Amino acid sequence: MTTQTLSIRPEMTMEQIMSLAPSAQRALFQRYHIGGCSSCGFQPTDTLAQVCKDHNILDVNEVVRTIQNAEDADRNVQIGVEQVKRWLDAGEDFSLIDVRTPEELAIAQPATKARSGLWWTT
């Protein structure tokens, strides 16, 4: 698994950051209690520097590193369908945690059962 440093700058909007690093909102809430509710929220048009200022966070570079680390961690624990296919083809023993929503499961379940014989529980 590789890590890739994201180019996140303080003048970027939160919308740009969330698009680049989907794990940013979770990381900001976990570390700084930012973005989880109306009293600690931010607008998509707010810059990272403004969000830090509004929440009395002095070290914007630390926040950037927090976002980068969270994104790296997420990339290292998520796998793509190609990897699962390789494991299946090779007969590898692995566990897969299905995190699809009930709506996504309802759409995919009939086709998945027909192709693989796998049965899903909800």
C-alpha cells in the first residue's frame, strides 16, 4: 500500500478539500470537534484558514497534516474490486466487511447472488 501526500493549502475552500480528501470531515470532527453539528460546523465556501481561525486553532499546518494522515489511513484500509477479484481468483482466504447501505444492497443483491452464490445478511 502506498501513501500519497495531498496538496492541501490553507486558502482552499472546505468544498475543495472534501472533494480531494473525503476523510477530512471525519478527521476534523474526531481531532478538533469541527463539522459535526451546527455549532461547530462550517460552510463549503469557508477556507481551511477561516475554519481554523473560527475554532481557535492556531496551527493550520497541523490541521493539514491531520487531513493528509486520515486520507492516507483510509486509502490503506480500503480496497478496490480488482483486488477482491484477484483474491477470489487465487483462492485467498480473506474477510470482507460490506458497508453498503440497505438501498445499495437491495440493488446489488440479486445480481451478486446469481454470479457468486454468496448470500448477504442485512
